[in-house]
Amino acid sequence: MRRILHLDMDAFFAAVELRRHPELTGKAVVVGGRGDPTRRGVVSTASYEARAFGVHSAMPLRTAKKLCPRAVFLPVDYGEYSRVSAQVKSILRELCPIMEDGGIDEAYLDLTHSDGTSEAIAGGIKERIRSELGLTCSIGIAPNKLLAKIASDLQKPDGLTILHEEDVPARIWPLPVRKLWGVGPKTEEHLGAMGVQTIGEIAATAPETLIREFGRSYGSFLHRASRGLDDRPLVTHWVPKSSSRETTFQRDTNDWHTLSDTLRELARKATDDIRKDGLKARTITVKVRTGDFETHTRGKTLKEATDDLSIILRLALSNLLRFDLRKPVRLIGIRLDGLHPAPGDSSSPSASLPVQLRLWDHP
Ligand code: TTP
Ligand code: MG
């Protein structure tokens, strides 16, 4: 049985705005357009306080102002939300390398081969997002993406919902058809005309009827989805080509101890990075930039890829010895490339994840 987690940030754009305008906490806040309800534009999102007045995404700002005259209107700052989004994704990827990016404020993780209870994993993610980013999210964990996504929405904000297959009749069937992934306003209307309002009523409709009404492909999708069945894999897309780390010194130096210690530390971090991703590297390159901004690199390629720190350290230092280090150094860096998934090598904990191969199945 698979174990899939879906995470969705709570009132995302509004929550990010509240971090820098803490005085607005607890107030009705609407983020959209240029933040001016007298001008054209739609609501991107609203705080839960504003939602209580009926304000929601995609509504004209003018309408939002009518529904909630006291709301504070803020302009959209997409750059800031993207930065925070990347931080969320990097926390998630650190905890589980098999991640599907679901959009600016959501993602799926495949926890099938992760240790720990679902409660503990979800609690750990929430805690990191709260303490490091000052934000809350809602999490659903279920046997597939379809159910995990519905689950993450069931107890917003700051929710955690764990669904099992046997919970489908009680928890999923009473929901309106629109809650089903892949059901939009048109299908909702079509189903409504057939007297079908809830997911359970789709499940109770004969599959032949669904196929007659919606065609073979979509009809059978509706039949399966209404029963909570979904075998779509995560689309990870994410295949790093190289991993690099570098450091700029406070003051230029050509002290061998400083240079070699720094390089050792960078090699350690870069090796950690690839190990976390279940990868091994073939090429180890050292980069040195001198105070006059000349940049040089020295690299070595191994016959076989490795994630063995002692081998990587040895190569990094022998590369460093190949530089002319008479001029003081401003920046030193290491790059590991020629990355390959580490095959079932039990000496490395992350490398033993069999699902790692999935990263490469779905490029
Ligand atoms: P959502 O996750 O749909 O909404 P949300 O995070 O604001 O609130 P919830 O707690 O219900 O998850 O969308 C994420 C962000 O995407 C949202 O903060 C703003 C943006 N967005 C738009 O710009 N326009 C839209 O129509 C929607 C739905 C979202
Ligand atoms: Mg959200």
C-alpha cells in the first residue's frame, strides 16, 4: 500500500503578507491586483477572517470591498511568495526526496518507504514550517494522490487528516462532486442534471451510465475516482545534474590550513546533499577565484561514481594542490557532477531507497 502526503499552505499569499505586517494579524486581509479595490483586479486570496464575509479567490476586488468594507487590501508580490514557496519545497525535499511540486503552495511526497508514523512525519513538517518560516499548512495523508489532496483540504487551516481506503464511504462520499480532482463546473452541472450531487452518488451510478454520459475515458475515471482509486505516480521532474557548494572568504587568503579546511567542509556538505538525494558523483571539481577575480577550476573524473566522503575529500584536496596558490584566494568551491542514482547499496541509508529509481522513470 502506498503512503502519499499532500501539503497545502494556509491562505498562502495572505499568510506571507502577515509575516511582514504582523499588526494585521486577526484582521480581514485581501491580497489581489494592485491592492486597490477601486481599480480593476481580482482577489488572489483572503485571510480566513475575510473569508467569513464571503470573500474568495477570483472575485473582483470591488465585490470583496462591498462584502467586507473594513478589509485591508494588499497588492500581489509574487516574487516574495515564490521565494517562500521555494523554502517550503526545500524543507519538504530534505525530509523526502520523492516530491512532486503541485504549484506555488502545494506538493506531494511519496512516504511509502519513509520511516515513522504518518502523525510524526506530518507533525515534523508542520513544526519546521512553523518555526523556520512562521507559516501554517494543512496536510493530508492517504494511499494515493487523489485522496491525499482531498484529505489536506478537509480540516483547514493547520489541519492534519489521515485517510485509509476504508474511510472513503464515511469521509469522501458525502462531499460535493466538485471536491473530486478533475471535476470542474461543467461536469458538476452535467452531473447535477443527472441528479448527482455528491461523490457517493457518483459511486452509486452504474459505470455504463457514466461512460454513456461522459465517454469511455472520463466516464471510467469518474467511476474509479469516486471510489477513491487512483494509481498516478508522483511526477518528480526533479533530477539534479550537479551539486555544488562554495564560500567567499571575509578576507582573501592563501593560508593552506584555511583553504583546505574550508574545502573539506564544503566537500562534506556537497556529499551530504547528493547522499540525501540517493545519488553518486563521478566528477569532483574544485573552483578557486583569486582576489583579482580570476577564476580557475581543476577536476578529476572517477571510473565509478561514488558517495564515499573519504574518496571525495581525497580528490578535492588533490585538486586543490594543482592550483598555483601564490595569489590570495577570494572564493573556493566544489562541484560534484556526473550524478547517478545510487543502486541498492545498503551501506548508505538514503541510497537503499528502492523508490529512488522513480526519479528517473519520470524525467
Ligand atoms: P490556494 O491553496 O487555493 O488558497 P490559499 O492557500 O490562499 O488558501 P487555503 O488555506 O484554502 O489553501 O491557493 C494558493 C495561492 O494561490 C493563494 O494564496 C493565492 C493564489 N491563487 C490565486 O492567485 N488565484 C486563485 O484563484 C487561487 C485559487 C489561488
Ligand atoms: Mg493553500
